[in-house]
Amino acid sequence: MPGVIHLLPESTANQIAAGEVVQRPASVVKELLENAVDAGSTSIKLFIKNGGSTLVQVDDNGSGMNAFDARMCWERHATSKIAKAEDLYNLHTLGFRGEALASIASVSEVEMRTKSAEESVATRIVINAGKLETQENVAATKGTSIAVKNLFYNIPARKNFLKSITVETKHIFEEYQRIALAYPEISFEFVNQGKEVSKLQGGSLLDRIAALFSVKREDLIVADEHTDIVNFSGFLGSPKIAKKTRGGQYLFANGRFIKDHYLNHAISSGYGGLLEEKNYPFFVIFLQVDPAKIDVNIHPTKHEVKFEDGRYVYTLLQSVVKKALGAHFVMPTASQLSNAINSNPIGPRLNVTQPDGRFNPFEIPKQRVATNWEKLDDLLNTPIPTTRQPDIFTPQEQQVQSADIGGIFQVDNTFIVAKIEGELYLINQHRAHAQILFERYEAKQTIASQQLLFPRTIELSLVDMNLYLEMQNDINALGFDTSEFGKNVIIINGLPSELSKQDGATIVVQILDDFKTNYQELKINKKEALKQAAAKNAAIKAGKSLEIKEMETLVHDLLLCKQHTHTPNGLAIIVKLTKSSLERFFQ
Ligand code: ADP
Ligand code: MG
């Protein structure tokens, strides 16, 4: 009796494989671009028409193929990249399954021209639905050009699943961006419907990021760490360019774009309190691991990889991000330092002082539990607890209680210079106080109000009055005692006790004003915008002379803040004057 099992014809097998490899035109783009990269090209051009459904063409100046390989590469499991199974675990190129071209050819009309350096003529090949139609010699320069036309023309069911041209084009552009980011040294060009939409010169990663995204260079923070197992490099966007969507998150493992929510979360969590709630940071980060330690074979087309030790990579990523941000915001470069002393606030700079020594992520948890801390670094690097109970002494608070703050003095009545646990720090007094107040407001600590002997009335614009009425309860929760007092007029009966010597009317108007700006420009929620505005206006100003005791209290209270290194908008509050940064002045 004949069995029911039979072997599938090669063409059917290829079409089934195509179901996995070729989901949409963007998959073709990805495979062709990756092959061009693997071929050692220095210049790659991508042409598409109608969202890639009528044409995806990639021209490269890479190795090219001789006549034999030009025919072979369309066969299933034809690859120049692995010869035996073990090679899978030691792979340094992007392709490896030898399946892409065979799959693509089975569901489209393909035309290829290719020439290797050794051959004097090029080969032209035409394949329709997996069947070789033409193979001939033609004239061409070294490299390969592959045009994939009418994708899924022979599988109408698949073709009907394609989305609109706009959506497919968007997917293609994403693939293009990812490959262009991963290989900044290669020149890329993208032509859509005959129109050039992107032209990228080969250069540095920073140049590439700036060319691809509307990101300012000064908003990019260098991240660069080498451990025995994983190398980590790339750029982190400053908190101020974080977005409400995850669009700007590019993580690569061994040159391959990966979409890994777990690892992306590790990076975002490394930002700690620097990010507004529900904001996602921009980053372009490359992980380089021993190919034997990373399993790229899981989902070659689905952007998923498996690490042998995912938790380790998670902890590493998180620590590296914290460290890079900490170095950027806390450790001043020489120019930051002179800016700080000569003028004012220390903004983020690109030239980051890299901390000395080899970084071992495993050291961080060890430092965290140390009861007697050696350096303020540890404190600055301590993970920020998400909830804080003011009545309970956290280890952090115990450390601060016993912190040795000495040698304190003021510069220009604006900055505080303090020696903390033997290290020298520069503190922006206004920002420090604003941060302390802001965190108090956040912790909903009851703020004492002091009644005014002579209540004040103020007239507001209609817009401000509406704003006031909406936020009245929140304003009063901050220690104000205010109420409506007729048409567009409010009365101030009491002020937060720490403010009572100031002009109450001015400050309420000022708070409403800043609140409006915070709310509209920073796009943060209203309550937070109000707290920030109140904290800013209630805080001691730059230019105010302080007693030693006042400075000590300020520094002490700052160190107790959940977030003491920067303001909610990412501006530095405290910077460390490292030995190396001081030495640079004398070079
Ligand atoms: P893989 O990339 O997994 O090896 P593909 O089906 O994508 O499988 O490609 C098959 C082979 O064709 C590759 O291994 C390579 O030798 C050759 N090839 C494909 N594209 C190019 C190209 N642009 N330049 C040179 N060789 C190429
Ligand atoms: Mg390939």
C-alpha cells in the first residue's frame, strides 16, 4: 500500500519558507540590504516603487558573484556564510540561512546583475516565480544589483494582505534606517518613486544619527563600556528629547536590529527619575557579544534574539545607562566647569569625561548594600526607589545623616562649593532648593500656611482666572490660602510659611505664569507643572547670600532627595569636580 507521505516540490517548499521570510516588501528590503552589507559594500542604493510591491531594487558595490554563484545563490540553503552546523554559533555576518533569495524568488519576478572582481563579464539572471528564465553575460561593473518586481504576484492571497502604499513605505524606511544606523561607515541612498528621499555619506555614528533624525548633537550622550562578556557603545538621548512613543529606540546586537521590550526597558529604567512619566528615551545602542553567547538563530526575520544570560545583559544595560548619564550630568568637563564658574547653569555637553578604570556591572549591587559609603558617587548612583516613606529611615538617609559635609562656601552667592566625604562638589543653590521643594510637594507633605495680616487681592486675566479656578485646590495644597473674590479677582489670605516674607501677589501671578509655560511647553501634567512652578518660585534665588548653616542644610536636604543630580527637566543640580577635571585646568 503506498504511503500518504510525499516530499513537497522544491517550489512549494520555497513558497512556504517565503511565508516566514517574506512577510511584506520591507522584508525583501531587509534581506537585500543585509546581503549587500555582508558582501562588503561601501555604497548601497535602494530603489522602491509603490511601497515596494511593484519594485524593490538594491544596487551595491560589494564583492559580486561569479557566474556559478550567481545561479547558485537562488537555490534553497545556498549560502557562502556557513558550511557546517557549528558555524551557526560563530557567525559574524547578517545572513546565515541561505533561504532569503530562494524564498524571495519564489514569490516574485527577479532580475539580477552581478560581477565579481575576478570575472571580466557580469552575469544577468531573470527568475520568475522561482523558475530560471534567462542567464546571460552582460557588461557591468563590480557589485550586485537585484531587482524584485511584483512581489506576491503569483500568490494573490498574500498580495491582498499588503497594507496601503504609505504603510508599506513606512516599514521599508524603518528597515533602511536600522541598517543605515548599524553601518554608518557605508554610504546609503534611498529612492522612492524616482525621487531621492535619503542620501547618507559614510561617516561616524554621530553623523549618521544627526543625518537620520532631527536630533541635536548636544542632546546625545555617549555610552561606551567594555566588559569581558559584552561591549556596549552608542548614544543615549538626553531626557529632554524623550518622547511619548517608543519610536526612537534602536538597540542592536552584533550589528542586527533587535526589538526586545525587556532590554529596551532596561535602558529606560536606567534613566530612573530623569524621565517624565510615560516618556520613552531616544537611544541608539550597540551590544557586541561573542557570537557563541548570543542566539541569533531564533527569529532571524522577527528581530528577536536570545541571550544565554538575559538577566545579566539586563543588569548590565541598566547600569551602563545610569553610569553614562551620571558621568554626563555629574562629572563636568573642563568647559562645563569654566562655564559653571563664569556664568551659570551647567547644561549637558557632548564631551563626556569617561570615568577611569574598568567597569564591572557586578560591583554595583555590592556598593549599594555597603553601610558606610566611601564616596558620594555611590549615592549618586544609588537606584532611585519608586516609592519613598518619609518616616522610615532608608539606608540612603542613614548614609546622609552621617555624611561628612565640610569646607562649605558660596561662589557669587549662586553656587555652593562643598567637600562631601572628601570629594569636591559644585551645587547650583537655586536648583537644589527648587528640587527639595518639588519633592516635598510630590510627597504631599503638608505644607504649613501662614495667615497674612493684610490679605491681598489680585486681578487676573480671564484666561488666568479660569486656570486658577481649575487649579485652586492644588494651589492651596501647596500652602497657599486663596479663594475667588469677585469677577476675575482672587484673594490671598495666607502663604506657605517659607514664603511669607515675600510679596504674595507677585508670586501667585508668577506661579500661574510659569505653570502655563511648563504645561504648554514641557507637556507635563498639570499638577506636576504647578508643583514645578511653585518650587521654582519659592526656591532661594541665585544671588542670595547664605549662612554656612543654611548651606549645610540645603546640601543635606538635597542628598535626601530621590533625584538629587538633576531637575525634572534634566538640568544638572550638582556636579563633581573630579581630580582629572581639575588637572585639566593645569595642562
Ligand atoms: P544568506 O545571506 O543567509 O547566506 P541569501 O539567500 O540571502 O542567504 O544569499 C545567498 C548567498 O548569495 C549569500 O550567502 C551570498 O554568498 C550570495 N549573495 C547574496 N546577495 C549578495 C550580494 N549582494 N553580493 C554578493 N553576494 C551575494
Ligand atoms: Mg541573506
